[in-house]
Amino acid sequence: GIIGTQGNTILGFNYDQINRDLSQNYCVGILKNRHKFIDFNTGKILVPDSFQYIMHTDTAFAVRIMQNSKWGYFNIQNKKWLIEAKYDSALEMKQNICLLKFKSNWGALDRDNKEVLPFIYKNISWLNTGTRNLLLVCNEGKYGLVSPDGKTILTEKYDKLWAVNGNFYKVKLGDKYSILKPNGQPINETLYIEINTPEDEIFAPDWPCIVKEKSKYGLLANNGFYLLPMQYKNISYLGNNLYKIKESKKWGLSNASGQTLTEMVYANVEVFEKDYVLVELDKKFGLINKQGKVLAEAIYDKIEKTNNQIIGIKGKEIEVLVKNSTK
């Protein structure tokens, strides 16, 4: 049932279960596996009919309903079917577009029940580019992109396809990767064996992105030019717009502008307490800041943070390297 904030009974305890999304004014009462629409504030039955299943998280304008094992969309406001329940599967309406499966194929209808995409796809899903929602379509294992008004952006020829911030796209063709501009043209002529963007390294930014060709790494900007040339043995994102870069057997530090902040002399480089970088040289440790300035030479056995201070330990000696480090 439903009890009001004043302790008053809004809906008697007559249902096996009540489902409600806090963003909606309606709820769903379930009794003997049948679902009914109920006004959450008054407890009144909104629609006389009961249904096999009601997706209670959907907006009142287009609620997905299963009836006779088929899916459709129902408008609670006018108590009419928006789209008849005859589909095998249905996704939540977005931008007035309904993605539906019918006889093993997917297609799309608008809110007026008009076809946006024909029912010819093996899969359709929404892809958010950061600035707009597009339709990711798939046929015979190949992916493409379509706008919500049905216009083809990328034809279905890619083995994988991801959105990259700024309406760019990362695509895979065979065993090679490329970055495409918003108009679908490659950002440059190079096909890479690796492009690291946030779906690969969750904390990495979209731009610049780490790219690998043959056995060399570089740092690529969204204009197609290299911030760091394709000459490094490894590049890895550290956070705070810092990258560790490896040349020969040694590591150095670069920023997101491609500016090399240190020489390539360290055995390892790692972020330390967010605002600092710990460097290792000849099995000793030192400390630099995010601008590459050396705060402590690599002469310490260990560097730690204690009592809001960063200290260097050398044998039995302890030296304060950074005072009042509260981060």
C-alpha cells in the first residue's frame, strides 16, 4: 500500500507489490502478476486495464508495457496506446524515438508511430557523444552510426565503434584503429594498432590520446597533429594531465601539451599524492612537482606522507621535503 507523509492511508494494502520511480507521479501496483497504473499521490486507479508488465521507470508519456508477451508504449495521460504492443523487445524512448525489435530485427519509430529506421538491423543502441545522442546500428557484425532523424553518419563497415569527446569517433577495422572527424573523415591517414581513450583507461581523457603504430607510441591531438612524435617505447597517462613517457629503457614526464618536463633518466615515474610525482633513479627516490621542478633529488630510500608532510627517509635520517601537504 501507500502511506502519506502525515500517516494517512493513500492506498490500502491490497497489492502484492508497489513499484515506483521517484521521478514519476505514477506507481505500479502488482496483484497476482498483473500490473496496474496508480496515481501515487491519490491512490486512484489511472487506467482500468491491467497488464502483463509495466516498466515503471519510464515517463508517463511513453511507458513500455508488455501485453500478451509483446511490447508497446502506452500514454498514461490520454490513456491510449502510443505504439501497439506487438514487438518482441523495446527500449526506453529517447528524443521521441522508440527502438523496437520485430521478428528478430531492430528498427525505430517516432512518437507518431512513423518509421525512422527500417526493421533490418541485428542490433540498435544509443550512443552518447557528449553533445548529442546518435543511433549505433549493427548488421552482420559491422557497426555504423545514424542520426535520430534517420540520416546515415557512418555506414556499417566497422568492427567496433566508440564515441570520443567533441563528436569524434574511434573505429576498428580488422586489427587497426582510426579516429574519425565529426564528418566521418579520418583525422589523419595513419591506421594504428592501439588508441587509448577512456574506454581503455577509465581515467584517461579523450584528448590528447595515446596512439601506437608498429612498436612506437605518440600523443595525438584532435587536429590530427602529434603533440609527442611517434618515437617512444611507451606512453601512459598518470592523471592531472601528466603522461609518463619511455625512451630506450628510461622514463620521463610530459604534460598534455606535449611539453617534456624532465629528462629521460628515471627507472620509473609515478603520481604521488595527486600534486607530486615520485621518481626512481638507481633504486633511490626523489620528488618533483607537476611542472617538472625537482623538489628533492633521487637520493632517498623511501618517500612517504605523514602528519600532512611529505618526508624523505635515508638510512636513519628523516628529512621534511614538503611542509603542510594536506592534499
